[in-house]
Amino acid sequence: MEIFHPDEKRAQTLAGFMVGSAGIYPSMPQQHRDFFAGLPSFYIATLDDHGWPVATVLSGPPGFISTVDNSHLRINSPRREDCPALSALQSGKELGTLGLDFSNRRRNRVNGVISRMDKNRLELAVKQSFGNCPKYIQRRKITPRQSEFEAIAHLSGLDSKAREMIASADTFFVATHAHAGSSTGGVDISHRGGNPGFVKIVGETLWVPDFSGNRYMNTLGNMLAEPRAALLFMDFVNGDVLHLQGHTELNWQVDAQHKLKGAERFWCLHVTSAWRFPGLLPWQGSDIEFSPATLSTGIWA
């Protein structure tokens, strides 16, 4: 069975390398199952009724994620009716998920199809399960915080609060999709990290450096197939979550305009819609240390 879809292979070629094999499994290894069971949060992405990627973060006490067997993952978490990502969930939909432990910088991804769901629980039939290296993940100590329900705020553009969150971010998540329904594609959500300031804002466009990684090219390959994407930023102090949607463009060559230490290429998101959930996170993350694996100096030329 093919592991990568055609546009992932094309992205690998454009980046100047080929991936002959990869640790991508059709079911979850036991270590992945144990890892998910201990997480306090989980990042998910799907498509809305118009085919746009939408993403959010789910939280709960360790154990709110469980695995019935190595092919089915369950998430028990209340779903907000005003969240576009959660309202898009239904049986048969593609779902990309990511578990990340900020304390040790470990992350694993599971992609598949929603096989069952009810009011507060959904079950994922696994198609792909794989780990990623700890590069560019900022270590954080996660502690509970008091959170109050606040309504979603739809933005007409990037307001000053959104720009401040993006400009100071060392972490965000990107949701993409391609070839929905195939054995080698679907919805995906991935982590991106760097020194604060590694995302550059130019008007309503965000420029993002692409550093050396696992070479799977899942995200960029999906962007080649379908340029629409969603980004998820978080304020680890006050719990705000910012969601952006837009069209992406890829820049395969580093030039004078787009230059940042460690970047091998760049991509940008032209923002078309945005919303913010004030105080969504029931936890906060305090820096333990800055990750020495981050290559960027964080300062754009």
C-alpha cells in the first residue's frame, strides 16, 4: 500500500529529497496508545460543509482519550455548540488528530475517519498512526487554570490582539487536507514551532519558515493538492485560542525577502476568516526552558 499521496511525493521532490520508507503505521502501536491515554489535551481537524479545514483543541483529565484496540481511538470531551470545528464533526468525516506532551516534547499523530459519535464522545477508525521528532517544540509545564465560558468572537480581520498573539508565538498548529477518502490522504493537523517571532505578519498574510523535519512533507504536500488551510494559535497564559483560515502559497527557494536562519523554504497564509475563543483552555503552560533544537534565531531580516 502506498504511504504518501502523489502531492506529498511531489513536495518531497521539489524539496530535493526522496523518502523511501517511513514509520507510518495502519494502526496504533502500544506505545502510541499508552501515550494518548496520559494526555490532558488533543488537537483535532476536520472539514466544514464547504470543504474548509477547521481545527480546535480538546481538553480533559488524563484518560479522556482511550483506545478500544489498536484501530479505534475514543475521545470523551464536551463539545461546544458555537465551535465551527466541533459542529462539523459527524460520522464518516475525515479526522486528523495530534497528541503533544509539552513536558517532554513528544508528539504522535493519528488520522482516520469518525466511526461513531454521541453528545460527548467520538470514536476514530484509524488509517494512519505515526510519531514525529521533538524538534521545535517548546517545553512547558501544564497546570490547571480556572476557565469561564466565553462566546466565540468572529473577527473581520487580524485585530491588534490577534497580531500580538501571532507575533509572540513560538507554537501553532496547521490543518490541511488532500484526497479525502483515499488510503493515502485525508485531513491532517501538524505542529509548527520556532523562536518567538518566527511567524512574520505582512498585512493580512502570515509568512512561515519551513525548517528541517521528518521529510514526509504531509503539510506541504497537502497544500500543493489543496491550498486552503487553517491555523490554530494559543495564548498559554490566559487560555485564548485564535483560529485562522486562508489560502496558502509555497516558496521553495529562500530569497532576500524571505530569509531566516535554519529555514529551508517558506509558505504563507493569506487570511480570509478568523475567530477567537477567549479563555478556552482549562490549563496554562509555563516555559520550562527554551528548546535548544529550535534552529531559528527568531529575528527576520
